[in-house]
Amino acid sequence: MGSVPVESAFTGFGHPATVTVALVLIISRALASTGAIDVLVKTVLSAAGKTSYHVGVLSAMGASLSGFMNNVGALGLLMPAALQSAAKAKRAPALLLMPLSFGSILGGLVTLIGTPPNIIVSGYRWELTGEGFGMFDYTPVGFVVAAVGVTFVAVIGWRLVPKRALSRGTTDDPFQIEDYVAEALVPADSDLVGLSLDEVMDRADDIDAQVLALIRGQRRYGAPQGRERLQKNDVLVIEAGPEEIDKFAAKLGLQLGGSRGARANLENTRDAVLIEAVVPPDAWAEGATLRSLRLPSRYGVTTVAISRQGKPIRGRLRDVRYRVGDVALLYGDADRIGDAVTRMGFLPLAQRDLSFGQRDRARDVLVIFGCAIALASLGLLSVPIALALAAAVIVATGLISPRDLYQGIDWPVIVLLGALIPVGNALQSTGGTDMIANGILWLTQDLAPWVVVLLLLVITMSLSDVLNNAATAVVMAPIGAGIAQHLGVSPDPFLMAVAVGASCAFLTPIGHQNNALIMGPGGYAFGDYWRMGLPLEVIVVAVALPLILIVWPF
């Protein structure tokens, strides 16, 4: 207790690393909302040739984007294209999503702003020596590591995806909603005629069913309002389990029709769309139940089905809590469903036009961002100042709304950084880092310094597989510097090893947000990641270590 002084408890929120991460997230949001990446996405859709080429183009594109924007954002932009191109090539999504995730993670190694560990390590070096790493100081090591890693993923890695995951992704409709959606006719003599939908649903409140659409003559209405009053011969499109559908119809006196072609009926409903969206890490609706979200009354949107790890969830959907990686099949008003997806923080897996924003101003964002990169690279402005100016211009010119600005920041990461940086400083001031550094030095006593760098790289990478990459960098950066100080050598190779190791988490879905995000759409299990991830981590170590020692000598 008392290791962190009260006056220093919140200094981490003003640290250059924390500020820079927040600014990168804002600019990433602007790049996405203005459609600056749409041209690249179209390239993916045309690349569904041979599997290695398909995987290679997709993972390389993810790596390229991640060098200059948040890698979770890059994955979110490319995931719809990956799924659409997988369907086009008749390949399982699992075959593409893990390579895309790994490629996006590798791309963060290339520049200062590519990933939080790079920013954190640079900030720590600045505190240590008065000079931080520059925008492209990471490139000589990071570019080669990323290129070799993407090549491995494209040539060999995709072949290591478990067959079980591939078999889960072969179905055209993972939700199989035809078995859970049916049409029910309101007879002309029914006592339901004249009642509102709310009143009708109150009569069957004990049955887990919902009305998705209303068919009246030749017109179809998606997600009808609760105040809509039924007329004779109306047809209700009902979603429920097979037994619940029978109970619902029997209790209300409806005449059941067939369920064949239910998905097509929904998609053809007037002014309504059926889309799939995935729950990303830290989405606003994560952990919320469908009942608490009240989507029908708020947005005219209903949740038709939820898929978790490639398997549809059955039962009372209204009581299901959304988890990271869940894929939701949403149905509702075409003009409002995009706003609902955005407000919940979900990522659409189709219907690219649902990403609202000023999609005709992509060039403006690219020019502003390019100027910021140039100013920082030439040393005319520090990276935080250059990015702050870019973000200010983007907001001032209306390229991103205040709401998008707020939603674009991954607040848990910002809070984590702001809270952990003082802890990291306390770990150093109280001698904690020296103790850990001495332990590592004891294990490598009488060995060459490069062995110590190797051990530090492996320890950092292992820690990052189970801990947030930013937290890993905050903890390991002072330890690396402490080791260098004990050895009387430059801290640069040790800090670079921390940056690479903290970013490369490929063994589990919890080590990196990207891996968690693809778990549901890809149908992966927890133990699937190491099959491709373990050899990739070995390759990263084998390539990065000699490069670090050459580019950043002792």
C-alpha cells in the first residue's frame, strides 16, 4: 500500500502513450466511417482464386491497414469482405478469419502507431533517455517479421485450421432459421382482428415468441410497431422454437402455414433488411439481454437468432446475454437498423452500406492523416501533437460526429493504460523491476546478452497470450530497461523485444481482441488458435531476434 502516491495516481491519463492511443482510435474511426478503405475491400472480393492467394491477399491487406490504424478496426473493416469472398469461393469462413486476424496483429509491428505496445515502449524510452522511438523506427524489424509471418499464414498456416472448425462454417445458413420461423394467418372471424400487436402479444406473454413481420395482401412490413392493429387475413411471420410456434398459434387461434423459404420472405419484406452482425470486444451491448435492450421499441429491430462459436443458441432469446464473438441475425427497418447496429457497437458482417458516415469524404481524411504522418516522420512535430492536430481538424470539419468520436475510443484500454502506467512506475521505484530483472539475469548468468534478449522476448510473448497487450508492455518495458542497465548496455534491443513480444499473441482468443472477435463468426474453439499460432510465434522469435540485434545493437 502507498506504492503509488495519491498525486501520481492519475498521471497515466495524461501520459503521451495514453493520449496517442486515444488519438489513433479516433482517426481509425474516421477512416472507417468515410469509406477510405472501401477500395481495398473490393480487392478482397475479387481475390477468391486459389486458397493460398485468397488467404495471402486478405492477411496482407489486414497487415497493411494495421500499420496505420487500430488493428481491431482494420479487422472489423475487412471481416465482411472476408465472409462475402468466402461464400463466393465456397470456402469455410474459418479458413480466412484466423489468417486475417493474425495478419492484422502482425501489421501493428510496422509503425509507432500500429499497436499500443509500440506506443508504450516509445513513451517509456522517452522517459528513460529523453528521446522516444520515431514513427518508422519499428519498420526495419516489424516489416520483415510481418512479411514473413503473412507468407507463412498464406502458404502453410491456413492448412493448420482444425477440420472441426471448417465443418462448422460450411453451412450456408448457420442459424437455420427455417426451423424456427413460420407464417400464421389471422382468420377472418378471429377475435384478434382490431387488436394491436402489443395486445396480441400480451395474450401469449408466457410463450417465447416474437413477431418479425406482417404480411397484408401484397405488402410486407418488417418489424411492425406494437400499436399496429390486425386486420382479417393478415399473416404474421413468427419466430420461436418448433413447440413454441405450435403453442403460440393454438393459444391465439391462428392458422399455421409453412416455414419453407422463411429467410427469403423476410428479406423481401418491404423497407426491411436481414443482416448479420458480430459483437466486438467492449461493445456497448456486451453483457446485455435482449429484453433489456428493447430493440423493437427503440429501433424497430428484432433479433431473429444468435450464433455462438458457430452454433445457434436456442431457447428464450430474450434472456440471452450477448458475449464477445456472438453473431446476431438482426431484422428491421432498413432506415433504422444501421443506427441500431452502430449504437450497440456491433460490426455488420454484410450490408457494407450500414456503416454510416460521410463516405464521399474519404480523400479528406486520408490527406489530413497523411500530413500528420509526414510531420511526425520529419520530426517537425511530436507524434501526439501531430495526431492531435489531425484529430482536431477531422472533428472541426465535420468528418466525424461527436458521437462517433466518443464511440471510436476503446475506453477500457484507455482506462487500463491510465491506471497501469503509475503502477509500472511504482514497480520501478520500489525495486520490483530490479528484482524481476535480477531473476532473469540469474537464469542467464554467464550467457551472452543476446540470450537475455531472447528470454525477454519469449517471456513477454507468453504473458501477452493471457494478458492484454498494452498491460504486458507496461509491465515488461521497465523490466527490459532494468536488465539493460544491469548489463551496462543500450536498452533499445530490450525495449524492441518487449514491443514485438507484447504485440504477438496468437495462442488464445483472450490474448488479443482480434482473436476474440473472430471466434464466433469463424466457429473456433478455445484450443484452435495454438495450431496456427504456435508455429507462427516460433517464426516471429526466429526472425525478430537477429533483426533486433542487427538494427539495434548493444
